[in-house]
Amino acid sequence: MKITVCIGSSCHLKGARQVVEQLQWLINKNSLKDKVELGGAFCMGKCQQGVCVTVDGEIHSVSPESVTSFFESEIEPKA
Amino acid sequence: MRKFDTKVQELKYKVLRTVAEEAIAGRLTETLLDIPKMIIPGKTPTMRCCIYKERAILSERVRIAMGGDKKNPNVIQVIDIACDECPAAGYEVTSSCRGCLAHRCEAACRKGAIFFDNHSHVAHIDKSKCVECGMCSKVCPYSAIVVRTRPCQNACKPKAISIDPDNHALIDNSKCVSCGSCVYQCPFGAIMDKSFILNVIDMLKKSENGGPHVYAVVAPSISSQFSYAKLGQVVAGMKQMGFHTVVEAALGADMVALGESKELVEKGFLLSSCCPAFVDYAKKNFPEMAKHISGSLSPMGAIAKYIKSNDPSSKVVFIGPCTAKKVEVRKETVAPYVDEAMTFEELQALIDAYGIDLTSMENSPLDNASYYGRIFARCGGLSDAVAEALKEQNIEFALNGTACDGIEACKTALFKKSKNVPGADWNFIEGMACEGGCIGGPGCLTHGPKDRMQVDAYGREAMEKTIKDAVSLLK
């Protein structure tokens, strides 16, 4: 599974770093390191919806507050 | 209002802008020969002896705006017919000499080069003895002794400029480091940096038609440019031109600060590798020191490599104040990551050629790097960042660095270090070819005393306060 977090300026200002850090922590905690590949991208063209995160190409809007629920619904069951 | 330091910059801008406009409209091949007339339409000369010479020079400028002389590997090129063949006689006694009794000039000259006319008693300089020290000029109470040197030769600290048999400036490519100092200093605009904006326009056109994304990597010195618009508006304007997004080279600088600090601890002595003109200068003049040059990519290279690792088909264009970057992007270690480099002057020309009014744009944010990455733009910033990187990584290392402001200072530091002169026990040499650092670069639109403060202010605006936090995003 490939997860890409937008780290462009707009998403960065909305908390992309916190999103990346929490995702890393959650992936490690759930021992999904072998199954999930985490990457970054500069701008996905949907700056209004940031922080933008794609899961196998499908785009989602995530915030530092909603990372855990996003992980539980979109990543954990599918990985 | 566009703001330029000199009329030469303004003329260069007009040429770049017109060439870009024609290329964007897809009619450059048809209108190419008309461009000089488009820029100077009337029959009255505006800056030279006649309109024909003006247009002949403009044709050469158009050629340089389109990539210049393909046979010359240097990006800095002399326009022979634009060179005013300035006097270069060195120290000369002028008619202001009153033939006084004091003869301070004679007393000041340690070489015995001053002699006097038996009739009028005025001073003369024996050129076979004169070493151009200038002492006679300093002591003359009538300021009667002046120095005639060419501004290009004065500007060229690596001493790469000589005078050819036709009296034109001649660049020795084996000495030139492409710093562009002569480009900015020649009052006749006879030395120019080749422009590759046509490559950039081509990439943007292809991207518009579904081709690869084009990323703009901008140098932090952009903070002191574009005085008439906000930085956010410039970023928005660049996106409107067709750049997929704009990324701070300063984030690459954060990466470099971490990398170079580790390398420094490992090797014990390091020369910085950020400034391509400094790297070139060190290699050409102190080959025995070359092995100490950091193996890190420059900030531009580092961030471009990261961009390409995530978007392999993409194109990356670097935009900064630097002419030497145009050489660096063609090096085989950098070429895979950066596709083209252009200056702020060229960016200004492109923004206007695309018909973008920056002052009416919404603000688009630009925030990727930390304070430390951003202050690389001014002299001393790199040293500060390396010190911070050591601290953040809890590495015990007694950093003893020197920040060299301009080629002359680089030369002094490299010389002292190579000879182990007492006091030169530095373990880190930050070399910046341009005075003040990148903010003094020849491709800047403005070179003001406030630039350094603006860079620091811009640094403080960064959301990330530490290098580690800024770089932690890059997974």
C-alpha cells in the first residue's frame, strides 16, 4: 500500500508534519512497516482540502486531529 | 513599477521579455530578426552612436537570450561590439596636476616611478617602474592622479578578464568561475549571462499539454527581490505561468546543513559546496584543497533530487540570483536532478511576458524550510546552520568556521589554510563568491543594503524553527 502525504507549502502550514509523524507512529505501532510505504509529494492541486493524503492514488483530506480515525478507517483495514 | 539597479539591467530585461513573449506566442522563428526594431522602433539612437549599431548589439543580445554561443562552454559571454574598449592604462597623472613644490607623489612612490617635466614641473609616471599601488594618487592634494581600469577587470577577482588585440574584453574560461560579477559591473552591458528561458518556456508548454509537471525551486534570496509585490503573489504568479508548484531551495539547505555537519565531524575539515563559483574557484586555484570540498549536493541539487525521487518524470527549474548555477545544472552530478536554471531577472521577464500582474494576485503560501535553511541566502548563514545542525543532533564538535564574503575573502582564507598560517586553524570554510552572499548575486533585480535584514526577517517567518523539524517531513 502506498500512502503519500502532501508536504507542499499550503499543507505544511495546515500541519502536514504532524500528520506524517503520527502516521509513522501508527504504522510502527501496528507493525505495518512492511505493508505500507509512506512518501511525500509537493502539491496535489487540492490546496483547499489540505492536508492532502493519497492512499493508493485515492485522495483524502486529513488534519492533525483526524489522523487516528483516518488511519483506522482507511489504512488499517486495507493494509 | 519594475525596479532595476541600472539601465543595463532594464535593457536586458526588455530583450528577455520580448524574446519570451514571441516564444510563448509561438512565433519566435518568424519575428526573431525584427526584435531589435521592436525594442528600438524609431530612427533616433537612444544609447549609442547610431541606431544601426544599437540594433546590431541588440541582435547579439537576442542571441544570448536564446542560449548564446553554442561553441563557448561558458555561460558568461562577451558581446565584442558592445564593449566600449574602456581605457585600461592604470594610474595616470591628469591635467589637474599643478606642478607643485611639495612632490608628495614622489615621496610616496616606493618604486621611484614619478618624474617631473623640466619646463612645466608636472608629474609623470614611468610605467616601466609603476606597480599600480596607488600611493601617489592617495597623497596628491589636487586629486590629480587617477586610475583607469576597466570595470569588468576590477570586478573579476579570479582575474579571468584580459584585453584582446582588438581592445575588447576577453574571458579566459580556464580561470572564469561564472560568478557573473562582470555582467553586473560592465556599464555598457557588454558581458552577459546566457539565458535558457526558451527551455523553461518549452517545459511549461509541454506541461500545459499534459506533459510532466514542472517544479520551480526558488532560492531564499527571493525574499529581498520583487519589492513591488508580496512574495505570496510572486508564488501565485509562478503557478499561473504553469509551474506545478513552487518549493523552497531552503529546504534543500536544511538537508545540506544536516549532511555537511555529519561530514564535517567525519572528515575534520570541510569546504562548503553550496556556492558553485566558490567550488570552481577552489578547484582552479587551490587544487590541493579540492579534496576537502564537501561531497554534498548543493541545496538546489538536494531538494531537486528529493522531488525527482517522488515524481520521477517531473522537470525541475531552479530560480535564483546566480549565473554559476547555470553551469552547475549542466554538471553530470547535478544534471539528472535539475533541468534548467534561471535568474530573478529572467523570472521577472517571464512573469511579464506571460502577462501576469503580480499586484493583483492572491497570496499563495511558500513555507517548506526552517529559519536556518532560509538564511543560507546571506553570508554567514551556512555557518550558523551547520552550528545549529551539530547542536540539534547533540554532536560534540568544536566548530571553528570562517565565513568568506566574496572571492577575495575566499582567496585569503584558502591561501592561509593551505599554508597553515597561524590563526588559520579553521575546520570549516564557508565560501560565497558574491559579496554579502547570494543576495549580492548578479541575477538579482535589486542589490540593496536592506537585503540582509529582509532575508533574516523572512527566515524568522518560517513555520519550522529547527532544521530537524523541517527535514522530518521528507520521508
